[in-house]
Amino acid sequence: MSSPSAEWLEADGEGGFASGTVSGERTRRYHALLLTAATPPTGRMVLVDGLEVWAETDAGDFALSSQRYDSASGDVVHPDGASRIAAFDSEPWPAWRFRVPTLTHGDCIVVQEIFAAGTTTVVRWFLDGASASVRLRVRPLLSGRDYHSLHHENPAFGFTPERRATGHWIWRPYRGVPPVSIRCNGSYEHAPEWYRNFAMTAERERGLDWKHDLASPGVFRFELANAAAAEMSLHAGTDAPAPAAVLRDLEIARRAAFRDPIDRAADAYFVRRGSGLTIVAGYPWFTDWGRDSFIALRGLALATGRFDDALAILVEWAGAVSEGMLPNRFADRGETAEFNSVDASLWFVVVAGELLELARIRSGLAITAVDEQKIRGAIAAIVTSYARGTRYGIRADSDGLLACGVRGVQLTWMDAKVGDWVVTPRIGKPVEVQALWLNALAAAADIVPEAAALLKKGTASFRTKFWNAERSCLYDVVDCDHVAGRVDASMRPNQILAVGGLPLVLLGRDRARAVVDAVERELVTPVGLRSLSPNDPGYRAHYRGGVVERDGAYHQGTVWPWLIGPFVEAWVRARGSNDTARREARERFLPPLRELMHAAGLGHLSEVADGEAPHAPGGCPFQAWSLAEFIRLERDVLARPDDIQADRNFEGAAASVL
């Protein structure tokens, strides 16, 4: 069985979700049964945090839930439902098998399953292979809060339900909060209570507020016997949710249509924004971030054949270009956009260029003239504005490379900031930004007239300025702080994007192989690449502690699984991009990542991991670009036949732009 602390996720397609742990204990403020996005994918609110469940047999009362509370003597776990978990399975949705004693039939098995069917969460209980009679008591634990906040006892909570029809109850926790609808096949007894001092251990470990109170309006009662199931459907709003049995049948059919569980996991990140589609960067706390969306699109959509979805997302984002930049993120509340990213727009150009190329060479992938014009227009606006200059000092320099950065603003993907402290400012010409810039110029060569000349000049400058002969690798930043000739020689993984992870390779074979070897020696772990070499004085081996400690380690040694994609692609290219290299890569690099899918976010890959063994996962447990790069490796890079790889060899790809 998975670790008791491992987390499951059921996404609703609009940015809302249900989530929790294998043990049933809620350890995060984000663990909930009904967490809805009021303005998809933002405006997230927690309505139903959890359930208190008891099974009554002729042998007594037995808990099927566990809660952790803070007390004067320390944490107390009550009741003891986790001790009765005989088995757990996360496929096709989370399901627990509880062993419950009876006097007349020995132990019986009560199965509990939870799944999202659209924006409705369904909870079901039934007996597996026993004729015993079991009665269930279920207390819903409600709040009605912003999902980043905790809840505390107060006199304003609305305990009294409105009964609409048989089996349908509605609660209105607070003004301005969506109503909670519960439909079930049991009876309801009104018995309001506050449950106080829940201890959210993951929040405590993160140095955040962690004590929590929840409101329980009453008790639902069910009878389980033979094939009868107890069923609850939870929904935001006043409409009655569909019956649980109907929703279950629909979900079985929907999930069966996916190729395998990884495709189903990938589907969780596709959500609605307005009338369009976007990608959530991660669960439970991220919404849609530009950089993350475009990096993730290549694995989640292009490598899985979801071309129409990729097109819809690119067209949606194409309309958000401002001064040649795409937003890095939208605020959780409202539509205010943040443009503090130099690379989000460049990633858009890269993935848009790949989609346009796929449309050219693949039958069955058609792009309308209107949509193609929108995408090509966005590419032109981005490349032209970057070349001429836009926000935050972003501009093409006289050497053809892209300068960027102003004091106090974090522009690259290494974007940790605490107060006024930008942990890794990287002002000047960061190496991966140049790789993206030159790839964007290549993608725009037939759209922007000056792109070809900039590409040729920039590639020559890149080869001259970034090579660190002393360490046989690339500098992380050149012309630091916009001072010509000043370099940052920190050994970081960003350089791998010059030789892997992007269509255009910027170095010849020997130097490319040297970069791959240097990164492998100092940065590669079984679950991703370290963000800084352990030999650097600033290296942090572990990602833990409060906000300052965690953000200070975020890009100072912490491992990032998404970077294994560019690295493995470079590793395979360096060995000739042949079947032997790809087979060796599959055997070496993919199994540890599959194992990681069982360690934190079940069926998914986490955002980060510790720099040192055993590389404990951390950060966001369900991260889009981590899973996406695994899929891109498995379905594209390591499955690509030799003839497709031929035009991507080091000498050919690098020489083609000189």
C-alpha cells in the first residue's frame, strides 16, 4: 500500500478539486472533499473539508476516519479509522477497504471510494462480499473559506439547512460564499457542532498557520447490506447533484477512454478559463502560469496527441500579449496579470512553432486560417518587441543576444523572492534565456524579417561568450548586471537547454557532450537535476523549513524533476540519437521517476525534491511540467525513430544557423 502520507487528487476540470491522504488525515489546508473554483480556474473556495465516519455493527462502533488535533500535551489522532485500512488503491479513483469486526460474520470489509464527476464530488460506501448489516454515521465538516486560508469558530456560520427535495440539502455557510448542496440516499439529523483545533501538520512544517476549526451541521445515517451502497454527492450551488450511481457510470466510461493512468493524470491539468482552455501549473496551490503552461503543453498535449487542446490554449493565450510579453500568472482574485517573466513568451513561441510544424507535416491536424494568423501574429509581436525592447530591460543587444533584468524583479524561472530579496536575480544574459531566444528566432524566421540575421549573430555570440573553457561547460549568466564581460560561473542546470529540451542545438558535438558530462557529474539525481552544484558554497541540500528557508533553497540545490526532460534529450543526442542510446536512457532514467509517482502525489510527479539522497519529494505534489516532461520523454524523445532524429544532430542543427 502507498505511504499513509501520500496524497490523492481528483480534479474537476475547472480548477477545483478534491484531495487528501491515504491515511485519511488532512495535513494541508488544501485537503478537502469539495474545493470549487468560483471563477475558473481561480476564486477557489473550500466548502466541504472532510467527513467524520463511523460504522456500527453488532460488535460495536468503529471509526472509518482519523483526524489530528492539537492539544496541550501535543498532537492527538482521533478517532482511529486509519488503523482499520486493510488496503488502498488510487485507480481508477481513490478507494479504501476498511476491516470492520462483527460478532456474527467475523470481519467484514467496508469499501469507501471518492471521485470527482465534473464539479461534483461523490463519496460511496458499500460492503464487499459480506451479508453483515452495517450502519454508517457520517458527519460533514464544513467551512466556506478561501483555499489559502484557515477557518475558525465564529457565530456567523450558517448551520441550518434548506431541504429542497427528498435526499437533497443545501447549506449557506456565509454571505458571498457558494452554497453547499449534498444529495444522498440516507437520512439527516440536525445536530450542529464545532470541531476545534485540527492540526495541519504540513502547514506547520512549512512555517505557516496550522490550527483549524470546522463546522458540522448534523449527521447523515445509512444502512449497508448486501449490494446496497451509501452514496453522497457534494456540489457547489443550489442545483441538486445527479445521483451518485449515474455519475459513477459516466466516470467509468470517461476514464476508460484514456490510454493509461498517465494520460488520465495529464488530463487533470487541463481546465476551463472563461470560454477557453488553459493549464493549471500544479495542485493544490497553483493556478495557470504562463511559463509553466507552455513548458507543460509539449508533454501534456503534443506528446499525447491532444493537438486541438494545444491549439485552443495557444490561441487563448495569444490574445494576452502585451508589449510583446505574455503574463507569467493571473491573480487568484480578478483578472490582474503579472508580466514578470522574460521566458514565458519565448516558451510560447517555441511550442507554437512546434505545433505549426506538426500541422504542416501531419495529416489530420488542421489549423484554420484565423487561428494560424492569431498564433503567427503573437509570435511576431513577441519577437519584434523583444528585439526592439520591452519591460524590465528586455532587449536584443548589439551581439544578437537577449539582455534582461532590473534590480528587485525576478524574471527567469529561478524566481524565488522573499520580500525585497530576489534569491537568484540573474540580471544580464542568462544562458537558458539565450537558448530560448535563439530558438524563438528560428521559429519566427519566416514571420519576422529581421529574425534570421539576429539568429545568425546571436548564435555566433553565444558560442563565443558562454563557453567556460576552465570547466568545459557554459556560464550561467554573461554580462552580469549589464556589465560587459562580467560572468557568473555557477554550475547550474540552465545550460542544458542549449543542447537539449529545445529543437535547436547551439553547440557542436564535442562541446555539447562536455556540457552533458559536466551536468551529469554535478547536478543529475535519479529524480531530476539539482538547481546548483553541491560544490558551490551556496548549495542547500534540503528543501524544508519556513518560507525564508524554503525559498532560499528553492533554486540553490533543490532538485527539479522537470529538468530531467531536457537533460535526457541532450544525453541521447550526445550519443548519436540512436536506438541503443534511447533504450539505455529508458532503462536508466525512467524507472526512478515512475517510483516517485508513488511517493508524494499519487500517479503524478512532485514539483521538487531534496538535493541529497533519498531525495525526498517536496513543494507542490502534483506539478504539471514535471509530469509533462516525463511524458515527453517516454512518448516522444525516447520513442522517436532514428530517421526523425537525423536532422537534430549536433553538427547539423548548429551549423544550419551559421
